[in-house]
Amino acid sequence: MAAPHLLHDHACLIVHGKDRPGIVAAVSALITRHQGNIVAFDQYSDDPTGGDYFQRVVFHRPDLSAALPALEDDLARTLGDGFDLQWTITDQSIPKRMAILASKQDHCLLDLLWRHRRGDLPVSIPMVVSNHTTAAEDVRSFGVPFFHVPSAGADKAAAEAQILQLLKGNVDFVVLARYMQILSADFLEQLGVPVINIHHSFLPAFVGAEPYRKAKERGVKLIGATSHYVTDDLDEGPIIEQDTVRVTHADTSAELARRGADVERQVLSRAVLWHAQDRVIRHGNHTIVF
Amino acid sequence: MAAPHLLHDHACLIVHGKDRPGIVAAVSALITRHQGNIVAFDQYSDDPTGGDYFQRVVFHRPDLSAALPALEDDLARTLGDGFDLQWTITDQSIPKRMAILASKQDHCLLDLLWRHRRGDLPVSIPMVVSNHTTAAEDVRSFGVPFFHVPSAGADKAAAEAQILQLLKGNVDFVVLARYMQILSADFLEQLGVPVINIHHSFLPAFVGAEPYRKAKERGVKLIGATSHYVTDDLDEGPIIEQDTVRVTHADTSAELARRGADVERQVLSRAVLWHAQDRVIRHGNHTIVF
Amino acid sequence: MAAPHLLHDHACLIVHGKDRPGIVAAVSALITRHQGNIVAFDQYSDDPTGGDYFQRVVFHRPDLSAALPALEDDLARTLGDGFDLQWTITDQSIPKRMAILASKQDHCLLDLLWRHRRGDLPVSIPMVVSNHTTAAEDVRSFGVPFFHVPSAGADKAAAEAQILQLLKGNVDFVVLARYMQILSADFLEQLGVPVINIHHSFLPAFVGAEPYRKAKERGVKLIGATSHYVTDDLDEGPIIEQDTVRVTHADTSAELARRGADVERQVLSRAVLWHAQDRVIRHGNHTIVF
Amino acid sequence: MAAPHLLHDHACLIVHGKDRPGIVAAVSALITRHQGNIVAFDQYSDDPTGGDYFQRVVFHRPDLSAALPALEDDLARTLGDGFDLQWTITDQSIPKRMAILASKQDHCLLDLLWRHRRGDLPVSIPMVVSNHTTAAEDVRSFGVPFFHVPSAGADKAAAEAQILQLLKGNVDFVVLARYMQILSADFLEQLGVPVINIHHSFLPAFVGAEPYRKAKERGVKLIGATSHYVTDDLDEGPIIEQDTVRVTHADTSAELARRGADVERQVLSRAVLWHAQDRVIRHGNHTIVF
């Protein structure tokens, strides 16, 4: 896995669609004829005869921004018309804009802010929005704007409208860092960018609220965390990353939560890094992670 | 964790009941006045004020078998009458008799036979019972009797009666090594000894049949295995041990099953070892594993 | 493992010395006759016949501070005189005073400060000392005093004397959170309290400097971190905790360092927690971790 | 990772050499013009500007054996002459012939034989050679020839000559499944095929003999196993796979060995599978594992 720094004059091309012979040859020839040099290449086909095909290519091309329009024309012609494939190309020198939504618990929020400050996340963070004010000072000490949007009880729509106004047009993706409000389908649709959540259990083992209490009651010997894209279907979106940690009968619910918090931070930070590096392709209710 | 070999002149005392001050002092004084020397001592209380208390003590006592009757009298008086605690004491030089029930898949079955032959499981294996004949020759090559009891389709009761006749009085516990028949509540009651199962998923994530197919469909990034005591309530018995292993989008269902088989063997063998060493205490739907 | 919060009216008794019959009985009887109720009990003997014996008992005793003098007298008589055992007893309501020494890299330092603020470490932090000023503002934002003691090049003794003056009498243990100066044997002796280090490799695989470069060169498939007590013998002190994480040929040295930083934080925080809870007993070049 | 079964009409092409622009395009165009359809593609470059380049491509080509001569001509022309790259192409329907050398301990040996019988290893096993006779009956029960070549004490050369006579020309690679004799440089050179070893520690932590005793003495909290290619330089060959498992102060040396045996089996079987699938490329003292 490459270093997370921004890469000048590097493009990331994502291709997916029905598998057919000749895709690798067509894509690599296209990159070569535009003076690109491939530095990373991953592909996956769930069935070489008529299945779905996924490809991620990172290539170096001096003076990339000048070359992009011609590249995009060629991609549209070669992949769109010739192979009926979908594609996106991104300039790896431009950080994705990541907003964070949080509530009272700050372990995931602060972990992301610290990793960003240390240069470990290739994103910019235009804002943090919270329904509590507790983290305001901490967030601002990182030089990141903090906005407080209280959850309006019954009138959830008003709070969502306010958040939408802040986010709309300003962000490329949103991270729910233990944000304890459920977002409506309407909000997600209007927002129109990917939303990544961290769920404090190994999904689908303990969906819904209070997974640590349920884990304690069921007497499991491992607890976990799951990062996934948010869809209308609560806790059912495509999983990006998961991990577990060993626990024993002697761990209290509070201790499970403490250990769980460590796993949550690790799992969420990996999911965010991989999304920021265009490593994650959504396909139905799954992800391909290159 | 101690070595799995049989220990001559060693006793294992399990104590449980309501927590009260003075239990440790009473138990250790009792062992001392019977010339025992404590070599391992574990305890757990889920709430020191009025919760449930669990204790496992292993002690060395020269000429143990001669001393046991007096010890048991004293335990009955001191713990039963004095503290209202339940207790069991076992001679660690006597191997538990373990029967294995299996079906077509042999990876868990052979793993247990092989560990036993290497001296890694302090049990005897009086028999293997299977509803298929495929493993007969392998099992007998270990010097272990093999009995074939076909699953009788609709008349499950007849097959269970036949198995019961084989097991009854001859075994101290039973291991279901990927045995693909569901045992009736009546069978379990008549059998009257603990039954340990290996389920090929991280419970409660994918209860029921075909967990690998479900894991593939859900796109999880880890798969697991769970060993638990069998109760009337399918897949809901007290969990003894669990573990997980990392998988990716590129793993086929067959590959998930292959990786899963490795985890199943590990998890089941640990659960069997701990049960054989009297390390597992059942309490409601949980286990305490010392 | 118990919750990390401070426990009022709870004492932790550590006992070690030559194993002999009757120790458990003597200790538990002593606690009972002082109205203590045992809530956690661990013991380990490396050989029940003449080996070394280690015990950790946590007990609840209402009005503990008033009872301590009589308890200590009894312990001296019963264990010291009667059994020739060494013992220490600590009041679990009093947080240990932990100083942190750091250099430029702040991931371990900030992780400890943050866990402390969340109430996950039962310690107080009277000061952070660094040979760089970079972390001053961050540290002070946690309300923790920060002192800058530059490394004086050749005249190391002067810097050490200055640090000693700050620490002496003010701290119960010291954590080296990626502190990049080697402490002299003389300093350690004069300091007279335990010092915990985090080494950025799985010891003893890559002792000394630049373990990530060496790991890359050797082509290992896992990298690790080790937390240990500091002794005169560099990188050879008793190991408290270790962990590893999977890497691949594609990870650059920088990426190894990034992944390693996550393991370092986890390993150091666990070692510090266990030390603060009196769970770690040093014995020769080993540790017993209860 | 693909399923381990043999793949008819599939070829695996390995390419390596100095990185230059256009390699992916050239290789994929070549495969396309020979009617091949790429089903798996991996590449790695340790430095896109003048570093070393490694590629593994699996492609489907109906009637592969008929097409291979023309393919090889084209590869020699295009890659050898045009790019100065080295390449090998293998027919994935032909199992590699794997000999196993073993001594008294049989856990790794039997694990490989069982996995092979279950269809989990795409190899044939023409023979097992051992310097002990203990495993003879077990090995033959798998239908695999067993040859006993006693270690001749001082006259090691005689034993090696005898083993060479058995292996020479009959095998594609050799696995040392806890074979306790050191093979001479001369033997390795004359043998001329890859030799894979399993070392019972996390290398380079405890090189040489008795790693479990050393691990116990050093008080490590994890033990491991390492599978590597054998070179003249004992324990220093390129590492293929490693793993670790958690242990505690209470584990005896015997218990460490028992836990270690489980890790050894896992690590060796993964290394063997990946080698058999042409996933491992040696480069200096490292491996690239696709």
C-alpha cells in the first residue's frame, strides 16, 4: 500500500463494468500513448466469463493537468464507447475535502484530526459539525472550523437542512465519527457524496444500538468494529473494513467499550485512508478494496 | 496455561455460588488442612457485593485418592453448609472420556485425533460415531473404534436412540466435529453429559446454515468460528471460544470455506482442551474460562 | 481485567518469594481477619516445589486508610517473618504520578495524554519533559506542565542532572514516549523509580536504531513494538507487552513507520495501564503480568 | 486469492527486471493478440523511475498447450529483446511435484499430507524422505512413497548423496517440514530446485536452535514461525510468510512448543500454497508475494 501523501502529476483511474477480453491491454495502451507510466495496477473480476470487472490504475504523467482533457476524451471513446465500461479519473495531487460529523464521544474525531495533522491522511478537513459543543475547543485548536447544529428533537428535518447548507458543495465525502443521529434518506440523497460510518460492533453480529451491552450478555470472546458506507438501510451499507479484539468474561461493559474504542479508531482511520486514496469501489452491497 | 498432560495426585476444585466475604480464606484453609499445596488459583466475581462467584483451584496432594473421601466430606460441610456454594472436585490423573460425532467433513475430526495422539489432549477417546462411513478407516488407524449410525431421514428418533445406546455411560463429554444433524432436546436430556459444537461462523453474526455463503454475500472482511456448548436452542448455547481470520473481496466462497476450516480446527481444539482441563464454568448462557 | 478507574477503599497486595505450601491460606486468612473482601486474586508459581511464587490480591476494606497500619504490621509478621516473602501494599484510590519524557515524535505522547483525559489511565501526570519544544503547546492544552531540557550534546550529564531535579520526589514512574536519548546507568540509579520504554520493533528481532529500515531490508512480513522496563542494558530490560501487525513487500519504510506508530501507541498504553494497576511484577529479566 | 485447484487452459506469466514505461501495455497486448483473457494481474515496482519491476499475470487461453510455443517465441522477442526483462510461463493445469523432508516431529508433515488429500494444495507429492522411520506408516497410508535415509553422523555427504539420487529430476521443489539436518551448500546447488523451510520462531528474533527455550528465557509475549527459502546462509533466506501468537508468563516451554506447532502448520501451509501457485517471486534476499 502506497504512502498516503499527495502525489503530484499522478492520476488514479477507476474502471468497472462487464468483464471482456482485452480490457487490460486497452487501458494500458491508452495510458502509454498519453505518456503515462503505470506505478500501481490492481484488477478483480468476480467471473472472467461475463462477470463484473474492476480496475484501479495509478500512473505518473508529467504535466498531468495539461494532459487530462485529452486523456478524458480518449477514455470516453475507448472505454465508454468501445467497451461499455464506466470510469473515473482523479488527480492525486488534489486532496479530497472531508467533513466530520460527531457527537459527544471524541475518540474517533480526535484520532482523525491528529492523523491529518501528522500528514497521514491525504485530505483537507473544511469543517467538523456536531450536535454537541463539547469538542469545539479541541477541534479549533487543530485549525479546523467547528459548527454546532443541535439535534432538534422531533424536528429532525430542520437540523438536517442546516447541516446540508454547511456541507453542500463544500465537501467530497463525510465521515460519521460516532455521530449518534440517524440521517434520513432524503438528507443522503440531497447531500450526494459518500458518507462513511463507524459501527461499534462486528456487523452483522450486533446491529443497532448498544452492541457492547449485547456482546457482554451473549458472552462473546471477541468484540469488533465495522466501517461502512451509509445507505438508507441502517447498518446494512457496504462494508469497507472490520477488525476484532479478544475479550474475556472478566471484562465489564465499560472495559469492552474502552477496548472497542481502540478498534474503532483503527478501523475508521483505515477506511478513511483507503477511501481518500480511491482504493474502495462500491458494487451493490459490497466493496472491492485494492 | 498449564501443560495438557495428566497430573498425578492433583485435584481440580470448582466452586461457584453467591459471592460472600471469606470464600478464598475458607477454601485455602481447607486445602491446607488436608495437606494440599495450591498450584493454580483463579477466581472471578461478577459483582463483589452479592454477585456470582466462581473459583478454580488446582492443588497437589500426595496420595490423593486416599485423601479424597475426607476432603469431600469437609467440602460438603464447609462450602455446602457454611457458604451455600456448589462445588465439584476431580482427580486430574483420570482422563475424561470424549466421544466424537462427525459427518462427511473430516478436518475437525482428524485434527482432534491427531492432537490426541501427540499427547496434546488429556482425554481418552472411546469412540467416533458418524452418519457416514467415509472416515472409518482413518479413525480406526488411530486405534479408535468407529461406529456408523446412518441418519434415518424422517425417523430421527431411531438414529438418536442408537447413538444414545453407544454413548450412555461410556463418555464424559461429546464433541460435534462438524456433525451435520441437529440433536433433539430429548436426546440431550437423556445423554446427560456436556456436548461441545463448532459452528463455522462468528456467532451471532451468521446463525444457521451456510455461513460462508452469507459472509460472501454480506461482503464481510473477516470470517470466524465459534465453539459452544449445545443447548435446546440451536446456535445459542454458551460460547467457549471464538476467533476470526481476515478475508478479502477476492476470496471465493470455496476459499472462505478453506480459510474457515483452519479457524474451526484451532477454535474447537482450544475449547476441547479447556473443557478437558476443567477450565470452563457454565453460568446461564455464558462461560467463565480460567 | 478490571476497569481502570481509581477504586476507593481498595488495596492491592503484591507478594513474592520462594513457593511453599500454605501461602494462599495465610494471605486470605489475614485479609479476612482485617475485614477485607477479596475482589481479584491471581497467583503464579514457576515451580510448585521450590520455585518462585507471585501473587496479586485486590480487596475491598471499608475505611481502608485507617486500617492500613494494622494490616501492614500483620503482613510484616505473617509474610515477612513467617514465610520469608516480600510484599507491597498500595491504596488503589491514590493515582500513581507518571512523568512522560518525549522528543520530536508525538504520537505516543499525545495518545497517553488523551487516554488520561478520557479517564482511561488511573494516574496523574505532573509533567512532560522533552528535549524539543515542538509539543509544548499541545501538552499544556491538556493542563499538563511542560519542561524543555535540551540535550546538551557531549555534556549529557548536565541535561540528566536537570531532568533529575525535575523528577526526583515528584513521580512514581516515568514513561519514555519515543524519547530519543539514552539514559545513563547513573541517572537510572539516582532516579530510583521504574522507567517504561516503547521500542519500535518486536524485540529481540531488531535491537538498536532504525528497526523499520532493518525490517524492510530483511523483508519481514510482520512488524511489531515492545514495551519494557529500562535497565542499564539497552533494549534488554524486562518485556511488559508486545504486538505485531502484518505488512507486505509493497509497504515503503515510511508506510512501515506509519503502521508501526499505531502498534506502538497500543502497546505502550497497555503497558502503562497494567503498570499503573500494579499488574506487572518484575522478576529477573522477565515480567509476570496478571 | 484464487482457489487452489488446478486450472485448465490457464497460464501464469511471471515478469521481472528493470522498470520502464510501457511494460503493462506490452504484456497485455501480447496476451490479447494470442487470444488470452487476463483473469488475475498483479504488479509491483520498488521505484517507478529505474527500480525493479515484478509482474504476475494469470490468463485463460483455450487450447493453451497448443498455443504455448508461439506465445513463448513472442515473449522472448517482446520482453527479452525489447525490454530486457526476464520471464517464465507455466501451465496452471500441471501440478508442481513437491517432495517433503522430515525428521521425528510430524505435525507439519501430516498437515501437508492432509491438506493435499483434501484438495487444498495444487501439487503432487512423489515422496517423503526422513532420517527417522517413525512416520513411515502414516505417510504410506496417504498413498505417498516413504524413503528412510538415516543421517550418517560425520559422513553427512553420503546421506546427502542418497537423498539427491532420490530427488534429482523427480521434484520441482522441496519442503523441509521440521527436517532437523542442515543441508550443505553443495547439496543445494546440485539439487537445483527451490527448498522451503519452516523455522519455529519469528525470524530474525531467535535464529538458530531452541527458539522456544530462548523465547521463554527472554520473556517475550508473542512467539512466531517463519517460512523461508533455504540458502547457504542458515536462517537468512528470503522470508515467504510469518505469523505470531500471544503467550503469557504462565506458559511453560512445552506449552510454547505446543502453541508454536499450530502457528508452524499455518505458516508453512500458506507458504507452500503460494509457492505452488507461482505467487512468490524471489528478489535478492526478499520475496514479492502476490
